[in-house]
Amino acid sequence: MKFCARKDRREFVGRAGETLARVLRDPGSVNLYRALLWGALRQLDRGVDLFEPLWKVLERVLVDLQEGFAKKPGALLIARLRQAGLWAELMEGPMYRVA
């Protein structure tokens, strides 16, 4: 995603958000996952690459889901992003156009 051309970001983020919602069994939160990805792109445009830490948290949630630990994987993802201090950086930063 971070290597996606600006002109292709909208479509890519849309599809990636839908995929995350499906994988996390949380179809009602597609826009939340898209917002996380937009937040990561905003930070990347400012020189802060949060994609790797975001992926590490997501990867752990997916393992927990696979092992049966995560009953609500979307909620677990948000909780872990908050614990890691990533939620605020991804979701509470200044909003500006990145595509």
C-alpha cells in the first residue's frame, strides 16, 4: 500500500478495507479499517511509516483469531492499537487529502 501511486490510493484503500473487514469478520466496520489505512498513508506522507507496526499488531490479531482467542477481532485490533500508542497517531491526526 505504501508504494501505491497516489492516483490509485482510493481504490486500493477501499479494497484493502473491505478485505480487512471480511478477514476480521467485521463487515460493519469497513469504513473504520479504511480510516486506519488512510491514517497510515497520512503519516507516511509526513515521513512517519506506521505500516510495519500496524501490520505487526494486525498479524498478532489474526493469529489470535486463528487460534480461537479473538472472539471480536476488530475490537481486539483497536485495543491493541491503543495499547501500542498507534490508535491516536492513525486516527486522531489532522485530516487532509492523501489521494
